Amino acid sequence: MSKHYWPRVAVPARNEAGRLESLLNSLASQTWQTLSGKRLPVVIVLNNCDDGSRQILDQLVPQHPSLDLTVLDVQFPPSKAHVGSARRLAMETACRGARDDARTILMTTDADATPDPNWVAANIAAIDAGADVVGGEIIADRGEEERLGPGFLERAKLHKRYTELADKLTGLIDPLPWDPAPRHTDHSGGSIAVTVQAYRAVGGMHALPFREDIDLVERLTEAGARLRHDPAVRVTVSARIVGRAASGMADCIRGWLMEEIEGRPHLVEDPLWIEQRAVRRRAIRTTDFADLDQVDELARLVDVPTRKLFSPDGARIGVGHLIRCFAPDDLDVAPVVPVRVAISLITQRIAALEGQVHAA
């Protein structure tokens, strides 16, 4: 592991008094402190907490000398009392005084999370290997998941299998040298690491009421940042059904539970859309924009006039921007295909593509 990086951890917290001890224990036990001989800077922003979180932290801080902990106890106005405001403040505070923007790494997680002991070191290793931003794998607490019942566990198992296969299909069509297999698909607030240089280049975290984490990653990749989904970076989070942020993991879990209770089918995105998106992305990445025939072919593929592939003055547009415009991830895409059917279809498509590769 390189010793020439400086990690800083930013955590938003909203009434997580019962989980803060686990978070601090995991951060205090990181291998990075042992290997570097340094204290780990951590900023926790308490967002309108009224559950004694501050008192809990005051008691815990002396127990963790390996942490350089900054606690900001903030009362945001009602319109801004959300995770986006808290995470932005935590990230911006952690940025201050960075010695070297290219070698200072901002890491953010959630207050209900338990990062693996190697979380900090693994993030640093991924960035040292060439990534600009790293998404960690988010794993739901197994004990809490089991309490949600066998029906939920089966849905979770099938969805994970579907997601893995969909990502494998995507990787076969649009392979990324900076994000090779093995990899996962997570890049949410539970585990994101980014250099301060890349973070500042896109204007930092926006104080959005939800999906502030996804917005940051999308703006980073649009600007050309290399996103790595490193399987060595892992965080365990709660599998609760009442969360702190809209459109978060708790909403997803609650939705699956309601589907199970009501006997509704487990639907997912049409595999055809997944393949079409990957084909578009590969075409955008490989088109020679100096070759008008190739540009016209790309325009037909993404179904836009050729001029839309350039800026109004005719200048080139970055690949990341074109992908976000014409082949974006759609978190709100309508699920229309039963998950078992989707798994079967994707498996067949992967076999066909791998057969083509072997034949070649």
C-alpha cells in the first residue's frame, strides 16, 4: 500500500445513536492506522439529531485515540435538513487543509455502516492503481435480513444474481480497462472514495435532498473520472425498512417486503434495454469523431441528428457527457420482466457472446 495518500472520512448522521459505536469501532480498527502509524481523520455531521447522538459521541471519542474526530452538531432549517446537506458539509469540512489534492482521498460512508477493517487501505490501493473514484460493495446485515423472512431472502438472492449477470453482460459488450472483473455494481453513499482533486473539479457534493451520492458519481464520470467497483472495498449496512433518506436502501427493502406480502411478481429492467445501453456506450467510446461516416452511424444508433453529438459551435463533446445524454443509467426505469425470466435471458445472451469470442 502506498504511504503517500491522506485519507479523510466524511459521515452524515441523523438520529443514529444506537449505531454510532459500531461505526466508530470499525473506523478505529482500520488496518491503515496500523500500517501508517497515523490517526484517521473523520468528520461526522449530526443532522438535526434529537436522540442523544452528540452525547454518545462525546463518550466514545476518548475510547478511540486512532481517530482524529471532528463532530459538527448542526440544526439545518427544515428545507435543508436532509442527507445531501449533511454529506456536503461533512465532505467540504474534510477537504479543508488538504496537503495535496491529488493525494488526499475523501471517503464517505453512512452512520449505520460498518466498513471492513481494510476499507480505507483498499480504497487507497484502488486509487493508487489508477482509479479517480471508487465505489465500495454494500452488503446488508445478514442477521437483519434473515429477520425479514424467507420470501425476502429469496428476492434478495435472485436480485443479486440478476444484477451480477446484467453487469457481466455489460462488461462483455463495453469492457472498461480501469474497472475489470471481478467487480460489483455499487457506488452509493455507503462507500465512495474520491481524490480531492477530482471532487473539486466537478464542484463537490451538491446538497440534494436525495441521491446526492449518485449525482456526484455521475458528474465525476461525465467529467472523465475513472470509476472502479473494487470488490476489496466492502461495507456492511443495516437492513432496516425505515431509513433516513428518501429513495435509499430502506425504501427498496420495504418495497420488496410489500411485493412479497401482496404476492406481486419480482420485476426487473428488460435485459434488452441493458444490452442496448451497453451497445450505445461502446459505440460512443469507440467512434472516431474525425470520421463523419462513423459519426453518422453513431447518430443513427442513438437516434439523434448528427449535430446533437457536437456542441453548438461544432466542438467535440466529452465521452462521459455523451454517455450521460444518450446511454445513461436510469434508476427509475420501469421494471417489466420477471426476475427469473431476465436471469434466463441474460444467461443465454452471455453464452452467445462468449461463444463468439471463443470462435474468434
